[in-house]
Amino acid sequence: MLAVIGLAILAVREVKTGNDNDFKMAVVGDNGIVIRSVSWQRGMVNELSVDGKVSVWIPGGMGWYQSDKIGKLLIQEKKEYLAQQVMFYNFGFVPDVVVFGNDDNWLTNPEVIKTWGVSGYLRFLWSKPRMMVKTETISTDLTKETEILDKIVQRDFADSRLLGEDLRLTVYNVGQSQGLAGFMSRILEWSGFEVVGVDNYANQLEDSCLVDYGNMAENTYGFKIIKKEFSSCRFEKKSEMDPMAVELYFGDGYSQMLNYPSYNNQPL
């Protein structure tokens, strides 16, 4: 009894003093894919379910697979780490944790509790009855649902920390992969970034990917996301740039690393 009371006190304390950062998770299972965002600032839980028969793109050479096959495939190939990339390049979603298994049991999943932290987890259990839950379902090809995803993902799943920043991104295609800059800019906008320009870049690029940034950009949460998602890129601080500007240059090497041409060859 005392233990229960202690947990309740901890939960109430966390509600009053805990941070307001969104918590994001993804589930990859036999029924498909689910992405979920818990936003304290909006007082909402947003969920997007991808039907198991809908094909989802696995970057890095694997191509398109039905979402209900992806979990077993990544486990079989010992490439579970690719699940993070699946979420980013299909939905612009950067999860705090990816769970392989049944979504019905997500609230008791040890990885969720461990990543969220006991206090954050208890805060959610305490607040859940008062939070609005909104669910959406994708049941047709993702490439045919870009308008819906443009609306749903950016509105409901973009990280609140990104939306409150003044970071401004410009995306350039330096190679021969048609549409690469537009593809990358859409993913970044879904994540919550402000993309102010998309263009081709005529000069050659020695690296597969280059990120130039202003003096104040590296102090933002958004820059941490860029460093994480584009860790293979070369980063250069430019004092002559706008302090909150970031320029991303993607060349043929980056296209090959992602096997971007396979994105445009979705099976019918």
C-alpha cells in the first residue's frame, strides 16, 4: 500500500514539475506500423497506423516491403537499427524508442518505460484520462498519400521543440538523382523544420553530403536532430551565414547510400 501511495505522489510531482518534451514511439509488428506522439503542450496523444498490407520503404538497399513484414525482416537480417530510418524517411518521424511486437501491449513494454523514464511514464498514466487521443489510418500506398501525410504528420507529429525554434533550412541537390532535394525537404518539413528553399546546386561536391550552418544554429534542438539523422555528412560552421541558417547539400553518394532510386520504384 505504501508503495502505491509513493508511486502516486511521484506521478503528481512529475505532472507539476516534469518537462514538456514530446514523447515519440514507433511500433513495428505483425499488424503493420504505428507511430505515436504524446504531447504535453497540446494535451494530446496522436496515433498513425499503417495497415499491414501497405508497402513502406526501407532505405539503404532493401526497398519496399509490406509494413507487416518489416519487423520480421529487420530482425532476421539483424538490422533492427534500420527501423529508425524507416520512420524518418517515410514519415519524417524521429522516435525516442522503436518497439518490435504487439502495439496492444505498448504501455507495459519495458523498453518504453526505460526510455521514457519511470517518472515520465507515471505522469502519462496519471494524465492519460484527461488527454485527447486522435487516431489516423493509412490503408493505401504511401506515395499516393503524400497530401494526407503533408497535413497529418506535420500537424500532429512534428516535435513541439522544433516548431518553437527559428532554425531555417535550405536543401540542395548536388547530384543527378532527380527529385532528391524535394524528397529530403518534405521529410524535414514533416519533422517540424522550416524549409525556406529547395534548389539544385551546380558546383561539384566532394562529400556525399555537406551541412553548412550559422553561428547560433548548433545551439538548437533541431541541429541535434540534423546531427543525428545526417551523421555521415560533413559539417562546417560558416560565420558569414545567417546565424540560424542551415544549408544541406545532398550528392550522388548520399543517393546511393539510401538507394534513393528504389524509392521511385515502388511495386504496384
